[in-house]
Amino acid sequence: MPRRPVTAAAALVSGAVLLSVSLAACGGTGEGSAGGGGGGGGEENDRGRIWAQSLSWTDCPAPSPLQGGGKAPGPLPDGTRWQCATMKSPLDWAKPAGETIDVALIRARSSADDIGDRIGSLLFNFGGGESGVATLPALASDFEKLRTRFDLVGFDPRGVGASNGVTCLDAKAMEEMSEQDDTPDDGDDEVQAVLKSKEMYARACARESGRMLPHIGTEDAARDMDLMRHLLGDQKLHYFGMSYGTELGAVFAHLFPRHVGRAVLDGVVDPTLDQMQQALAQAGGLQLAFEHFAQWCVRTGCPLGDSVDEVQKLVMKLEAALDDKPLTLDGDRVLTGSLLLDAVVQALHLETAWPALAAGLELLAGDDGATMLKLADALVDRHAGGYSDQQDARTAITCADRSDRYTLDDVLKMAPAFKEASPLFGDTMVWEALKCTDWPVPGTSGRPDVRAPGAPPILLIGNTGDPATPHQGAARMAERLGKGVGVQLTYQGEGHGAYDSGNRCVRDAVNAFLLDGKVPAPGSVCAHEPLSGKH
């Protein structure tokens, strides 16, 4: 499944909390708590230590290779330093007194001069497999307005980065898998090669990360967030979730409706779809986004063709040529047809990447594939030290959550529908339905339960040009959350999500909601601000 690349920070003050207070205030006997009350002296005391722990904040180290690598986060413009901490959480929330895991947090303190202006902590999740500890500092300038009243808080969800990150393949094997042809079209041998590759990948994940795989689902992460809320000293969880983070936020609201504070879900996952339906909808979203890119390219003097159809035909021609003969680049890297499509997907996630996509395709037509390979690497978070665990963690979370297990016959049956939805991406995306088929642990459900009666209004943002989470998902999420809970805002824009597009209308609405509690009128619409200039 195409993945959202970039788009994570963390945490806040907490002291030791009395056992009796922590149990009452934060789920010891409250809604949605695993294990219920009672349970005998020793076990109850051990369970209480989880809720009574203190977070020890220190300067943040450089991100690890699993988090994406790079330098330690520098101070913010006003001198505020990033601080990191580690939270202990039960490996199995059904056994809260048992083995624990580490959950990594990062925070930047609020810039509020008056403590009375500070609302609390604002917890971020930027999408499935994303390291919040690495991502939030990189995007902090986008959220400086929110820091006037919130401590900005990010975390690596369980199974991601520094939180017992899931790993499956080494860098060499990962590179070989990324270069594999994702559209087997030359008979049974290629089909069997794809099936074997997916089976071997699942086995590698079980071998390298089997301890974590049964305990990496969204409900587990939501319970971790409630523990964070408590340790950060907040009565309510204020939350900003993007992409998969919208599903995580909605599941939290289902489990803990009375603990929901001001919550924004941007780039909303459709909770009514199974995996195959979700992939089909995403194929259509990617096709629409590509056509919008091609329209922009033609309108601004595109060197790739004089019509949308010509631009698409060029990309398909380049893909076919690379399938037959990959392009060798410096350093023994190769650009394949599958990597070309990865590069296109990457660029479609952010409208400001469209000029780079146009330039990269023009260069590739002249046998220079360096730009497209860089875009493809960004999609799978490849860096100088190898790969982050973003792709492995995303797959593990999906397969822990979703019980759908498809067969080759299912793929062949659905292939025409995918091709119709997207002539460019459909052939690749239909095969992604097999990613959980050989997974070593069963999934919990076909669809997430996000019913949240009793929760306060939650702001949902759908983007009409979104390539990854088509905007219909916001309306369906609002319906599932329940009457009076989901409030929908539509952005008539491009790219995945809306707030990070920089659209002033969207930012003003989100900031007013989070900072001042002003709920937009249901059905509000923000118009697109077109990308200016030529490619």
C-alpha cells in the first residue's frame, strides 16, 4: 500500500502520583481499562506502579537508524530545548502487572508566559509507522502557534522506532524487496515469486520481532496514550492525529470517550472499509491526485505532454521500460518500474512536491533517474544508515488490527476493478491485499470500532484531492463516531491531509478549535489556494 512519508514529538511534566489517585483518575477502575479492578495485592501494586511512575526528561539524542537517523533536534527559535523521556507500558494490556515495554516520548514546552494560558499537552501522531520523536521537531515550525497554549508532545508508538521497533529485513534484503516488480504480468512464475516474497517477509518479521507482533495493535497504542495523558498530568487528552493517526484517535475516543479533550483528525481514514475496499478507494484517490498533478503540469507549460492523457501515457511508458530494463545509477543503485511508481506516489502526497515530480520525470525521459530514486527512497524512509522501521511497523500494525486474509483468487477477482479505478496504480495496489495473508498472528477485526457516545466534538478534516485517504472517509468517520461528536471540515485542496498544506483557512479553523475551543459549523468548507508558479 502506498505510504505517507514524513508526516512526531513528545511529552510533559509529571511527578510521582499517589497510587490511589492514579488508579481512580486514569483508568484503574475507569472506562475502558484493561484488567478491571481488584486482582489481589501483589498484582494490583505492580499494576499501580505503571500509573504512578514519573517521567524523567533529558536532552534528546540523535534519532536512531530505526527512527530515520539524522542529527539531534536543535533548540526552537526562542531557545526552547527538546526533551525526551521513556514511559513504561505493559507489553500486554490484558496483563498490566506483567512484562513492560519502553515507549519513547519527546516534548517542547509551551511558550505561554502565564501558566494560566497553558491548556495542557497536545499529543501528535503523524501516521502509521511514523516516529513521532523524529518527526515533530522536523515539523515544529508548523505548530508554533499551537505552542502558545500547549506543550507539543510526540511519541514513537509501540513497535515503532525507539519503542521496541519492529524490524523484519536487513538493509540489503529491504532494498532487494523494494526493487521487485510489484505487478507480475508475465505468467505464473512472476506470480509465484511475489507470493514467495510476501511469505518470506512475514516469516522474517516473526523471526525478528515475534514478541511484539501480538501486542502492536491500535487498541494497545490507544491505551498507551491514556497512560501518557495521565503521566503528563492532564485530565483530558488533547490530540492531533493525521492519516492512520485519525484511526488511532478515533479508537481512543471509543475506549475513553470521557477522557477526550480537544481532538483534530486530519486526512481521515474511512472506518467502514475492509482492507481490500480501502486499497481500492486509495487507488482511486491516487489516480485523481495524479490527474490533478497532470492538469497543473499542462496548465503551467508541462514538458511531459499536452494533455493529462499524454502525461499518464509517458509515465506508463517509462514504467514499462524500467520493468524490462532497470536503469543503473551511481553507487550500484537501480531504478525499477515499481520504484518509479513509488516516487510518483511520494510526490503526490504533498502539492509542493509537484514541481520536483515534473522535473524528475523530464530528467528520467532523458535517462537521468536520480531525482526519481530520491523520491522513491523518501517513501520508504531510506537514509544513509539504511532504512527506518516505518514500513515494517506499518505492516505489523495493520495486520494486528485487521482480520482480513486474502487469497490469490481474491486478488485476481478484484484486479479488473483496481485497473478501472486507476490505470496507473491499480495493477500494483491490488497485490498489496496479500500483505497480511501469511502473517504470524491473527488480526482482531475487519474494521475498527470508533463509536464514541459521550465524547465531546472532534474536528474531522477531509481533503477532496487526498491521494491516500479520500475525503469521503471524513463523513463516514463522523457518522460512526456518533451524533454530535464528529464535526466535518472540508478542504478543497491537494495532497495528503490539510493542515500541513499551509492553507490559511484550514489553519485558522484548527487553531481556533484547539486554542480557543471554537467548533466550526458542521459542513464548513475551505477553498484551495493554487500552487503558484511554473514547475
